[in-house]
Amino acid sequence: MAETTDTPTSVPEASGTPPRKSSWRYIGPGIVVAATGVGAGDLVATLVAGSNFGYTLLWAAVVGCLVKISLAEAAGRWHLATGRTLFDGWHSLGRWTTVFFAVYVVVWGFVYGAAAMASSALPLQALFPDGWSLRTWGVVCGLVGLAFVWFNRYAVFEKAMTVLVGVMFVVTVYLAARVTPNLGDAFAGLLPVLPDEKDAVLNTLGLIGGVGGTITLAAYGYWVNAKGWTGPGWMKVMRFDNRVAYATTGVFVISMLFVGAELLHSSGVAIASGDRGLLDLSEVLEDRYGTATAKLFLIGFFATSFTSLIGVWHGVSLMFADFVGRLREGPAGGTGASVASGERQRSWAFRGYLLWLTFPPMVLLFQGQPFRLVILYGVLGAAFMPFLSLTLIWLLNSSRTPRQWRNGPLSNAVLGLAGLLFVVLCVKQVLDQPWGDFF
């Protein structure tokens, strides 16, 4: 049975009839996954790469986008080709996937909730310095995100994300143009050259792996179904949508690398790591280009952070609702893509996870993040991407997927390289943790 949708009945996808060819009018889930995946941390990482190495690692940012295109396409292809959700697929691989996801989604959600609220609060506090404290702004952002996702269906959610992406796009492209990039050096940066430093390989792999989302890539298939796309007939539309998404992501990260290369690298200006690095950039922009440019950047900073907040609140809650439905109903419970997105969003599991993302993390805003929990969060977060890429290879090369839609040589090569990349980054993350202080 085709999934119901919240889009107007005049739109072809509401009837479940795929169009004959891809069109710009159908894009949507890709914009959502791009907006959610590109957070303030991604922009800072790219900005720092530009400030440290100029245009040398531009090629790595582009490769990062291509890797995420392959992962999101694989997740969407599974949903459309099989009529089953990604968690249905994971569950078929054994109970270990259920255990991993259960631990991951609880710990990750608790810490990420606080991080997302704090990230959204930073630009608001900078825009209104005489107003509320950072903690108060964080609580307000969390509550607004909760109310928005709780009371709106996918169609409204997608429109809001599209507007915020438009703000992000205008701001980042304007900044890139304002700093007057050296296009000759930029084109030279497309050659795969490593910086001349001790940890050049790992830093480069980190930039590739950090462009454009983690668990939100897995949520892409759920947004595809929420749009009303079910069945292989929507495959071309999904692939077009996915490519548009990561072309947009590429514009974001390349624009910020331009800003880092021209504004920071050339003048030797250093910024802080983490989201606060964007506040440092705001001060540099104000000194160089005036208050108006700095304020515009802070608006773009807020759009970047808040899209990640509401995107996770919506997408990961859909995944959690599917996870709980599978545990409650078992293989015959009908918890796959046949369950309407609106029905899943009205479930107690969806709303319960929304509350988990919002209220318990507020404690961390006021008390700081527990040391051991932060270590577990870092390790689980690093482990999710190899888990996603390697299980997608497994699922899409098995009899679980109709033969026509299984991986070809190119898909296997890209997903295999992605899996290797994320395994290396995961091992590095585990080794970098201060385990001696953990016990």
C-alpha cells in the first residue's frame, strides 16, 4: 500500500504516481537532508581548513560531498526498491544492530540535544547582546523546535527548511563573493594534494568525512517516504533530488573554505574550534566589512544551526518511532515504509523521542556535559558512519534488495571506500579519547 502524504492533492506525488522525468518542482527531501547535515560545526571545520591551508584541501571538501551523495542515494534506494525502512533492513542483519542503535540513539540524542540548542543560541545572543543569556536562548530554541515539529506535518516542515536553506545559501555565497576569492588558486586546490604537516592524512580524511551529516543521511529514506515517494518509479526523482542536495552542500562548504582562505589564511587570523569559531569570524567580518555584514552572517549562522536542530528533531524521531514499532510488532507488524509518515509522526514513540531531545539535554546547558557521557557520545558518533556505510553495502548486495536495484561496481567501490574512510576515522576517534580518565 502506498504511503499517505501531507502534500496537496494537486501535486502528482500525492496520488503516488511518479512523474515521467525528474523536475525541480519535486525536490524537497534532499534540501531537508542537506540543511540538517550541514551544521555550524561543519562550517567551522571547513573554515579552519581554509584558514590553515588556503585552497589546498578544496578537493577534499568536494570528495566529501561525493561520498555523502553515495550514502544518501543508497539509503533512499533501499527505501524505494524494497518498500521497507532502513531499520527494517538493519533488523534483518541480526540483533546486534538493534542493540547498537538503541544505545546510540539514547546517548547521542541526549548530548546532541544540548549541543544543538547551544549552537542555535550562540548567534542569537550575539545579535541581541543586551537580551537573554546563552542558556535562556538555548532553552527557547529547543522549545520552539519542539513545538514546530510536534504540531506540523512534513509538508510544512519541508517548506520551512527550504526557506532557511535559502537564507544560508544567500549568506554563504555573499560572503564568498565579498572576500574576492582567488579563482586561480581555487582551481589549483581541486588537485589532490596533501598539506605539508605531520597529521595531513588524518586531517584530510576528517574534512572528507565531516562534510554534510551523519545520522541524518540515514533519515533521508524516511523523508523520501514522508514526501509520498514510494516504489521504484520514484528512483530517478530521488536521485535528482539527492544530487541537488549535495550540490547545495558543496556550495556551502566551498564558500566557507573561500572565506577561510582569503579572510583568515592570508592575514594569519586564527579562530576558535567548535561553534564559537563562527562568532570569532563575525568579529573579523565586522572589523573588515562593517556591522551590516557581520549581522547578516549571524543570521546565516542561526539558520545553519536551527535547520540542524529541527531536522534532527524530525528525522531522527521518525527513525526512533520506526525502531520502537519494529520492537513492538515484530516482522509482521507493518512498521516499514507502508506505515504513513503522518501516522508515525503522531505515535507516542515519535513524540517521546522529541521530548528526550528537548528536556533532559537542558540540564547539560546549565550544568555542563558529564565527562564520561561526552566520551561515549564521541565514540558512538564516530562508529555510526562506518555502521551505516558497511550495512548499506551488505543490504544492497543481498537478496533483500531486488536484483535490478542492487549495487553496481561503482556504488560498491564508493561505499567501500567510504566505509574504509569512516573506519579509520572511528579508530582515530577511539584512540584520541582520554580513556585513562574514564575509569
